[in-house]
Amino acid sequence: MEKIGHRYVIQYFHLKGLSPTNIKTELDSTLEESAPSFTTVKYWVAEFKRGCTSCENEHRSGRPSEVAIPEMVKKIHKMVLGDRRLKVRELADMVNISKSAVHRILAENLEMRKLCARWVPRLLTIEQKQRREDAELKFELLPHSSDLAPSDYFLFPNLKKWLGGRRFTNNEEVESAVNGYFEEFNGSYYKQAIEAIEHRWEKCIELKGDYVEK
């Protein structure tokens, strides 16, 4: 189903009184992997609540001079901060500009890049680096430090590989598959992820608080 088709379905369920969560469940049960993200569903429900009635695309522009205006940059930045796992195509669909224009705003205006499937600033400020370094020296973990969290640099990426290519028809099948992943491996499998923390802490300090790639 095309993106515009998604919007009509979201609008239909919204008019029936379904919440964004319930709409997402309905879409997942039918469209599976091709279903739009929950953030996309919430965005369009909010648009319809504000009085938007059209599900069609307006004219899109890919020229930086036309789209990289402060309002657009601020809008995309707010969306990314709300959900750092958003894809470029999802952002482009929500703000109605081309994917190349969104990518330019992220890379050039916001100076962001993907790290562990999350959007992060390409370069940390001196203050941000110092806070990260101070936290590691005190054995504390800052929130949203995906390169320092075992769940982000080990567990979720490997779980994604484990589930890759599979199709599920309901939540019970997903739950069963995830449980199967955790039951497949013994303690030594997870131990290596925990032991890697020390190396990453040391690397973070060595890099003066910058991101740890490996």
C-alpha cells in the first residue's frame, strides 16, 4: 500500500474513534512489515484533529533554499528528538518534502547521523563530552547513550538479526519468537555484552566523551 493509502486508512480509523495505538494495531495485523510507524500514525491523527481533511501530497520541493527554513528545521528536529529511530522516508512523508531534502537538513542543518539505529548529533559539544566522561568515571550511565547501553549496542541489534525475514500474524507469534531468542542462548552469550561495557567506558574516556563505535 502506498503512503497516501496509509493516510486514508488512518483517517478512516480516526473517524471511527480509534486511538493511535489501536490504529497501529489494526495496521500491523494487516500490513505487517509494510505498516507505517507509530510516530507516523500519531502525526496524521494529530493532523486530522487539527482539521486537515486531505490525504494527498502537496507539491514537494527538494531544493535546500526552499525547505531548509528555520520552521522546517525546527519541526524535523522536534520529531527526531521525539523518536530517534524515525527513518528519513517517514520524516519526508510527515513533513511533505523529498527524502533528499530531509537528509540534507539532518546532515547539514542539524548535523546529525545514525548511531545504533538512532539519530544522534554528529559532533558532541565540549559540555556534552565532559558530562559523558564524568559519568563514566563515576560508573554512572547517562540516558540515551546508545553506544554505552548493552541493550542498544548488543541485545536489540542481535534480536533484530534473529527476527529478520520472519513474518508474524499476531502479537502472540511475536512474543513467542522473542522468548525463543532469549531461551536459545545461555548466560555466556549475555555475559560478553556486559563485559564489553568496561571496554566502552574506557574508550569513551579515551575519546574525551565522544561516541564509541566499537
